[in-house]
Amino acid sequence: MDLLEVFKLRTIAVVGASRDPSKWAHVVPLYLKKAGYRVIPVNPSAGEIWGEKAFRSLLEIPDEVEVVQVFRPSEEVPKIVDEVIKRKRERGDVKVVWLQLGIRAPEESKQRLKEEGIALFEDMCMMETHSRLFGLKPLAPGESSS
């Protein structure tokens, strides 16, 4: 799957979403929400982020999830991949795992995703990539809706 195909997918679950507007885990998904995507926060300690109900895990989201965007440390990627694969097998919906800047998957996780037919993008900012491809202005930490 190429980058343009990824951005045709409309529903993004954000693992590690933050309520703090000074953090990239808040800013990047907010940018995507403003760009027209359905953004679903996954954060066990938040009730709501960006006006959306937050879920404790990927497996609790009742709606379709096409992209799983990850803002958690690389060490947590194998556990997240377990949830993604379980969800894909049960619901057939996840098509892409996107690991934000600085986050990488171990080889075993990469292989497991490939075997399940799930595309992986790692160590890339989804906002920077989208803004470059579509000519939109990225947000900065602390910037709110306008």
C-alpha cells in the first residue's frame, strides 16, 4: 500500500492519544481530524479527547478502524501488534499500522503484520506526510482549532 492509498482510508484509531495540547500525540491527530478524518482516541486514562470518546484498547472500539496510529514507545509495539492482529482476525477492518516518528517495530512484529496483510509505516509523522502530500499547513503544539 502506498502513502496516497493510506490517506484514502478515513478512520484512524490513535493509540497513546493525549489530552495535552502541547504534545504531538494531541496535535497530530487533531490535524488529521481537521483534515476530515474520523479520529478515535485510545487512552485508558482519558474519558474524551478532541470531543471523541476515548477507549481503553483497540479491541473496545465498536466502529470500523482502518488505520492504527501509534504514539507509544517502541517497546510497546509488539503488544499493540497483538491487539491489531486480534482485531483484524475478529473484525477484518485494520489495514494499516502507522508508527509515529521515533517509533519502530521489531522484525517479528513486522513479519506478523505482513503475514496478516496489514501495511506498516514506521518512524514517520502522519501529519508531516499528509501536509506534504496535500499542501495543508501542519499544526504546532499548543495550536488549537481555527
